[in-house]
Amino acid sequence: MLLTIYIPTFNRGLRLERSLNDLIVEISREELQSKVRILVGDNASQDETPLILKSAQERACISNVELLYFRNPENIGFSGNIFTGITKVVTSWVMFLSDDDNLTTGILTNICSDLQQNNPSISLYNFAQPPYSFENPIIKESNYSFENSDYMHITTLISWPKLTGVVLKSQPLIEHLPEIKQICNFSKHFPHVTVAAYVFSLTPGLLKSSLFVARPDEDFRDHVNFLPYIGEYLVLELDTYRQSFDSDNASLMNIVSQLSRTNILDESANSLIGYYLGRNRLTRRIKSILINNLVRFATFKSGTKDGLRFAKPSKLFYAKLLLLPIILVSSKIGSLAKLHKVRLMDEGF
């Protein structure tokens, strides 16, 4: 067997069902049953995910498609689920796929061909989500390189850190499981990026393809449940990786220093104001974290509860901080009260 498509999931059963149906059809239509298998890691979902997985497995069996899944006894976080999935890979390569992304028709045939012809340790593909599109790819031209010391070669992944379409050779992963586990322990939000960087440094063979692996749902912005300053974790996790595994690498140091930064306090206030005005959605967990950030700042704490440091906020931030209680009270009155409840999202991923 050539390739495992690994899907980590949590509480998005209905979307996962659509994704698995499409995958089963695609593998069957392209006659890839002998090359591609599906693996799903259920991170202790509390919705209908277990029933959906059982049903999908039955449908896959009819089409002679191999679909396996496991359920963690408790939610071990995104990075924990990534690591657990890696330990269960028995094929030559593994490709990560988000449970809410839609594969491009025929792409699995192209990926299998790429793997067999080039034998890469890491493959990266385009993803059609703004600011990138089929007319504006981040990877302009396909190329293959044996360079594995200059991290500039994987800047497309670092600057646009999509989970879907990252393909890694399984041998270096399995041979270095203790190191992979260490990376996943400190890389809670972007383990696919830091693990890919580690594989890149271990084994020459990088394929960057101009083909588009997938696109998100049209309503993807309505179920994005990441913190608005998620990029700050990318900076922290890559820098931790650099210090732990490749401290003298000038190219990695340069990339980390040039990553765009987000002001945590400004973004916390902006997101809460947008939520209370009905302009964006938040989960209860994220809303609680954003409020906690502002409370910590008001009580003279230097950073977030999980270790990110606050940068100096903009002058407008203080006006927003004073305005927030008024907006909060207003949101609980009249027509905004109903809208406020609608904007709450279920926990997912």
C-alpha cells in the first residue's frame, strides 16, 4: 500500500461524512484501492461521529476501499491526534486532510504518480483558499529538490500552513518517533508544519507541486474556530523547533524572524466586538480565552495564560476596551440577544 490519507477530526460528524463519501467515491472511481487507504482519528467526539464512521466503513467495504478509524479515550488535542495517527501509519507515505476540505477530482492519481516517480520525503501542494486561488497559486511551478538544509525551500508551507496536502514519507517518521512526539508536545497548533520541517531536515527529497490538492467549503469562514492571533503560535512553535533541533540554521532563524506578527490584545478586542455585534462567530472556549486575555492585561499580566507575551497594543485598543462592556450589555438586549446566541459555534477540530 502506497499512501494513507489521515483525517484528524473532532465534533464535525456531518462534515466528516461528506468528506468520507467523496473520498470513497474518488478512490473507487480512480481505481486506487490497492494504493490508497483512509485513516480517521476521532479525538473523543461527542456528536454522531462514531456512528458516521461505522456507516462510512461499511460503504467503503462495498467499494473495496480500506477505511480504518480509531477513537481516543479523551480529547488529546490536535497535535496529540496528529502524533497518534502517525504511529498507526503502515504505508510508505501519509497525507494529512482536514475533515472540511474538498479534494480536487483526480488529484489522488496525480499524488500517487508523484510519489512513485520521485520518491520524495516531503511533498507540498497548492490549496485554493483566499488569498490563493486556481488562478493565483502559492506554488507557481512544480519542482523537485534534494536540498534539505535551507528552510527557504519550504516557505510556502510556513507562510501558508494548511494541513491538507502535506505528504510525508513514513519511514523517517517511524524511525524518529521519540523526536516526533517531542515536537508534537510543544507544537500544539502547527504540528504538521514543525514535523514537516523535521522530516525535511532528515531526508533529502522535496517535491513542490503546482497542482491544487483541495479547496474548502464555500462557507468555510463560518466554521473557522481558531484564535484570531493563531499566527503567534506558529512563530513560537517554529522558534522552539529551531532551538531544539536546528539552532545554528541561519535560514530557519531568518524565516522565523520575518513571519508576520499579530497583536494579541488588539485582535482579542476586535474579535469580541465583532462577535457581540453579530459579525463573526466564536466557540465558547475561544470567547473565554479572548476575555481572559483582556482581564489579564487589565490586571497587569504580561501575557496569555498559555505563555504568549503581550505586545504593546494600539492607541485605539484602549477605546475598544472601554467600549466592550457597553456592547456586551447591548448585545443581551432586544434583537442582538438572539443574534448573540446564533453566533456561538460548536467546539470542533
